[in-house]
Amino acid sequence: MDVTIAPLRAWDDFFPGSDRFARPDFRDISKWNNRVVSNLLYYQTNYLVVAAMMISVVGFLSPFNMILGGIVVVLVFTVFVWAAHNKDALRQMKKRYPTTFVMAVMLASYFLISMFGGVMVFMFGITFPLLLMFIHASLRLRNLKNKLENKMEGIGLKKTPMGIVLDALEQQEESITKFTDYISKVKE
């Protein structure tokens, strides 16, 4: 399957007035998760641009530590995903508690990077952009175009880099999962 880059969304859509932001319902974790996944897929290129700007600034100030931090995070994430695919208990934890899984990756990365003295670079160059993405994705209300784009991604009509990462974390919108399960049953 060809991977396509999602279009850059208009900045006034990405960060409009406060009327398009609302606090998520913390009692309904499933709905909150759907909002986060939906926004991560829809605004992925905008998130990439913001993260690239922050990483560039930190990388300019401390290039060695930024490269080291990036390599460590990618390696730790890869090991955690591999372990989760080979151990059922880890796989269930990753699927049920994706935030805990990502936090475990970040903590393991932090401890490895602290051995090399690049903690501040890790905090501002890697953790802070991820935190900003999560906060925006949690607070930004979805619109109809957002939901439609995500349905296309979920049923396999499009494949994007964020979709690949979310698949590795086994995170999809619930309605998409139900729809793909239904299609696979019909095929049988």
C-alpha cells in the first residue's frame, strides 16, 4: 500500500478561536481516545510542522544531543512495539492503555538519555512537542471533514505516516474497528 502524506490543514482550522476547543469528557475514555486519534490523523502534517520547528531550534542549539535523543526514542519505541507483538500481556496493555505505553517508552528513553547528559534536550526537543500534540488533539473538537478523512484512513482507502504509528500502537477509532470487523465477517 502506498503511503500518502496528509495535506497541511489551514492554520485557522488548526488553531481557530476558543469556540472549537473543549475539555474532553474524562469519564468517557473511549470518546476521548476517539477524539485524540481522529485529530492526530487529521492534523498530522500540522503537528509535524510544529514539531519540526521545535526540534530544529533545539537541534540547532545542541545537535549531538538532539540526534542522540531521536535515535534513542526510535530504538526504544521499536523494542517496545516488538515486545508487545511477541508478548500477549504487553499487547493487551498497549491496546488498553496506550498513554501508559507511550509514557513507558518516554521514561525508558529518559533514563537512557540521562546517562549521556542530554536530559534538557530530550525534554524540550522530544517530550514537549509530543505533549503539545496530545493537548491539542485532546482539546480540539472534530468537524465533519475530519471524521470523513479518518473513515477513509480506517477502512484502508488511504495510508498515512500517523496512521502507521497509530496502527503500531493499535489505536483506531472504535467505529472504524467495528466497521472493519463487520467487513471481514462478510467476506468470510
